[in-house]
Amino acid sequence: MKVKRYKHAKRTMMFYKNNFSITPPFHVLVDGTFCKAALKFQVNIQDQLPKYLGGEVRLYTTRCCLNECEAFGSLLYGPLKVLQQYNVAKCNHRPPVGPPQCLAKVLAKSQLALTKSQSSSSSSSPSKNAQDTDHKRYLLATQDPELSEISRSMVAVPLLYISFNAINLESPSDSTKLAASNAPDPTLQQERLKELLKKENLLPEEKKKKKKKIKGPNPLSCKKKKKPTVTQNNSITGKKSRHKKKISGKLKIEQAQRIKAIQRIEAGAGDTS
């Protein structure tokens, strides 16, 4: 189950990356309902979201979400403490509105700003382009059915929710799939261009890679064979030489005494003759 869930998340985020350029760091808008479910099922959002999405995650909330948790008091005290750890996205609602309306407007504003920046990127000055990079593509983390339905009607808003003690990523909505199908795919265009070039024989020939020859051992790492040296007596020094046994002092004295005794016997034998 866990492997399937991670594969689904990887495949879905790859879809958003290829079609809408949603890449790490992922900017996630979180409301009180998502934090309440995380506390109930003991899900650590900051630890598990980066692992699940496969990249760096930056968590955001709004002032309206914080005001709602404060208004409910002890009922949403835990979610309030969790949300206070996150960055606060600008919503400019005075007086504050409900989280579904607030987050929906934040998502709509970010999408509108991104579409404007993409359309005017070719004609705008470098300073304006630098300002446009501040707009973020948000992911939405919520358990609110009303807010979830609003996000599905928008294009390229990945929806996160908690179910069965784990964070889950919803498949792209119909409006998102339709927008992706209408957009030109750069990879398909490249393949078609290659086919046309092949037909006209304009495609440069690919250089064949030379196979690497099997090389011998490194001569520096190999030890040289020692040649046996020949002495004057044509004896090879490589052979083992016999070592004379060392004679102790007592044996030397005994041998000397025996030699003297033998000499005396021989001398006595000479005199008798």
C-alpha cells in the first residue's frame, strides 16, 4: 500500500512538472482542518510531506485560517499551534473571511499573476521578470469538502488530504487534464521535427561510440620478477644455502679433548714401533 501511494505521488508530481512547471521547493497552503486531521492520526506534516512529494516543501497558511482557529478556542487549539509555525501568505482580507473563501482567492490570485507573467515575459524588462518570480504555484492541503471542490475547478492546483493515517495526493482534476492536453508538448514537437529531418536527410549522423579495448594490468602496480644471479662456481644464489649448525662451548671442549686423546694414542703407537 505504501509503495503504491509513493508511486502515485511521484507519477502525479511528474505530470504537474512536465505540464505546469511545478518543481521543488513545493509551496503548500495548509488550513486548520488538515492540521486537525494530522494531529488526530499522528501525522508529522513537516517530516512526511517532503518524503511523500520527493522534494523540499515550504508550508504556508493565511491570517484568516489563524483567526478561525483562534475563534474556536480550545477546540482548534492544537491546529492553531501547528499553523503558527508556518509562513503567512498575504490575503489582505479586512475583516477576515472563512478559510475556503480566503484560500480560494489566494490560489486564484497566484494563478492570475503567473499567467500574466508568462504572457508578458517576452516583452517585459528584466526588472519586471524578477518581480514576477515572486509569485508561487501553490499546492493545497485541506480536509474541507467545499474548498476541495473549488480547487478542482481550478487548473494545476495539486490537492493533498489525509486518509487512513497517511497523506495522500489526489489525481489531477478534469480541468487540469484538459488544460494539459491543449498545451503543446515540447517533447512531441521535437520528435516530429526529428522525423521530418530524417525524411529530408538533414539529420546529422550520430557518431558511433568506439568500444573500449580490454587493457592489460597496470605495469606500475605489478611487481617485477626477480632474476636469480649466478656466482663464479655456477651456483644459483636463488637456492637455499645450508646453514652450519652452531656448536656450543661444552661440545667444543669435548671435541678438543677427544682429538688430544687420539693424538696421544697415535704418538704412543709410534714409539712402540
